[in-house]
Amino acid sequence: MSLPQVILTTLAASAAVGLLGDAPAAALGQERAKAPAGGAEVQFVANELIVGFHEPPGDEQLAALRGQLPKIIGWREPRHAPHPKNDPTGVHPLAKVRLATLAQGSDVPSLAEQVAAHPGVKYAEPNGIVQLALEPNDPLFPQQYGPQIIQAPAAWDITTGDPSVVIAVLDSGINFEHEEFRDGAIWVNPGEIPDNGIDDDNNGYIDDLVGWDFIDGDNYPEDLGGHGTLVTGILGARLNNGLGIAGLANITIMPVKALGTVYVAAEAIYYGTDMGARALNMSGGTPSDFRVLQAAVQYAWDNGMSIVASAGNGASSLPHYPATYPTVIAVSATDANDELWYLSNFGKWIDVAAPGVAVLTTWLPQPTGYDVATGTSAAAPHVCGLVGLMYSVDPTLTPQEVRNFLCENADDLGDPGFDIYFGCGRINAARTIAAIVNGARCPADLDGDGAVGILDLLQLLIAWGQGGVPADLDGDGTVGITDLLTLLAAWGPCP
């Protein structure tokens, strides 16, 4: 079906079920309001309002408020016990509170004043962001702008990572002796008996106790060049251990030494998938498309593993694989001022951006070595570390949901909305983890206004035929009829 046919069919279906009548008035492509990224000023959640009532509000009262203030597009009642503690006949305080979802671009403080003036309303206020409390005790953390600019400390208030989450690092290996990779940081194959010369788990690799070296064909993926150690430190250096730097997540690292040929990279992807890694970081790539690599990436996607890859360092829009594949999260690099690094690749295939200039991380050869790294190789592990935190709070996430949460909660940089330099924007760990914890699974809400409506439909139609975009709701690499039907089925306020 052609795009014009889809548009006509969709508009006809929309009119038949009354979809167009309640469309919000915000303009397509309007930049989504966001809370300030940092500083001492108070931070608020965009397009949300907390309303306290004198008594539990009824449906008629809430509907009347919506009718008088069209910027209110939905209500959410907080979960609570039926009665206050030790008062079996009383009204629980949260029964008198509602969270209002507001239309995109609403002036939240002004609307709070208007709502507060209505009869029966006790107060109305923006939904403030709780300021970060966890300041890690890693002594070099103040020198790490990356975790700070993506608001990782606020995410760490919710989770610092779950050791059951395994992230494979496809790179040049790891410095096993480094102080940041001790205390259970490195994955241990539970199905292998050490050094008995037998493939105990029958996976094709003998004594692969701590990963595999696909370059030399042995069971000790030691890093001799430093690149893998740099990358691994960004995503998985032990957080809050009183030493060195703070990695993004206290997850378990599976080292796979495979930055050599496409063939061994494909082998490593299959290995990481089969051995249970939830995500894989690949800070490298090739300008050519190889079917063996594409098949490996698809295998990982089909089996629930998220792959994060660097966009490349050529200041080019030419494809860079595996990042360009629609089933891979492609990452461009930004600096401490949220500017695009001048050598970062770009293009329609970019998903998100992350810090990648002068990033402090682990190094060779001594166990206390630290140095700075620059490039999209340093940007990708910021994203992969965040993915580790995401799986730590919800291990049921699919790769498509991971992509959606990253995109929907990023800080929009460059042109409003998606652009070829920053993708959806620079990642924001605090909002991403908070969205998952709050159950904000509404992938068809493409404009983030809390409801699936006409603007979401128009964004999907504009993206028709594209891959690697939020409108690809089924994750098949192309926005098409299945995505359209999924969006229509979700029409209305998000649950």
C-alpha cells in the first residue's frame, strides 16, 4: 500500500471512530518541553500537574475541569491502600490526589494557578523532580562530566545496577587486573569447570570461564591495546567502591575480544547472545554491509539482546555498520557543552547521542591506570551502561522498548525533534529510569503528551517506510501497516 493510500485509509478510519474530534491543538513537530538539565534551579516534569482535592474527586468533577481547561488531557489516580494505616474507616490521603497530564507545550506554572482557583481544589503544583541524593564515593567522579550531564546520579537513586544483568563488551578485551573490575564485576560462566580442558557446557568453547578471545582463539580475552578497557570502564567500572571513577552501572561484564574481522565480530555477537547477555556494546564498525554481521545482529534482536554501537569517527553521513542496522542503537558523540563532536558520524540512522569527548575512564597496564578517551567509541558505552540500568529495573524490556525509552526521554538537541546529528537527543538517565519505574509503556505516544492521538498518527505517516525510528513500533526495521494498526489500537490516553 502506498503512503497516499495509507493516509486516505487512515483518515477515513479515524473519522469513522471519531478519532479526529479530540485531537490536541499543538503543532506537529513542536519541541517537547523538558525539565532543566542541571544547575540549582528547581526542576519539573514537563506537561504534568499534581492536583490535591479537599475530597476524593468524582468523574464528573474531573471531567468538568477538563472541559474548562482543555490543556488537561488526562487524569491518573495514584495507587494507594483503601484506608489510612490504623484507620479502617478513613479516606486514604492519596485518594484526594490526581496527576494531570497536560497537552504538549503547556505553561505548567500558569495552569497550576488556574486549577488551584477552582472550587474543591486544595492545591495544584508542577510535578517536581527529586534532586539526586547519591553522590558516589569514587574520588575521580567530580572529573566525569559524562554521568553528570546525563543525570546518572538521579537514576542511581533508583538503581545502581543489578549484577544479574550481563553486558557483553565486544572489543579488544579487558585489563583483568584493574581495580575497577574486581569484586564480581567480570562474568563467570556457571556451566564451565575451570581449566579441565573440557567443553563442560557444550557451547563450542573449552574452558570459557570469563569470556572468549575470538582473535587468538583462547579463553583469556586480555586487553593488550587499551581500547576495550577504556570502553568497559565507562559502562561498568565499579560504582561507589571508593576507587577511581564511577561507571554507569554495577552490572556484570562479559569480555569478548573480537575487534578484528567481521567474521569474528559475528561470532562474538552469537556467543554473547547464546550465553545470556542482555546487551552488547560494540565501539567499532565497518563502512560495508556484510550479511553475516547483519544476520548476527538480527539473531541478537530476535533473542531479546540490545546492541549498542558507535556511529564512527569520520565526520560522515555514510553508513557505518553495525550501527546503521535498524535493530542496533546507533550513538553519535557530544562534548561537555552538548555540542556534536566535530568528527562524529551522522545521518538518519543515528538513534541517540552521548558524551564522547575527553571522557575519563580506565586504562592500561597497571591496576590503577586512568586516562581520557574521545570518540564515538566513548559515547556508545554511556548508552550501553544506561541500558544496563534499564534492564536492572525491568528485565522484561524488549530491545524495541529499550530503544523507545531512550528516545522518548532524551534531551532534545539541535533542531526540534529527531535530527541527523543527535537522533532523538542526548540520553537522559534520570528520566529514562524514572519512566520505566513509573510504568510509562506507551510506545505509540510518539509526541510524549500522555495520549495517542492525531499528532502521533501524523508522525507515523511522515516516517512511513523508515527504520530505526520510534514510529517503528513492531521493530521490524520499517514503519508500515502493522505499526499503523498498533497505533490505532492504542488510541486515547496512555494507561
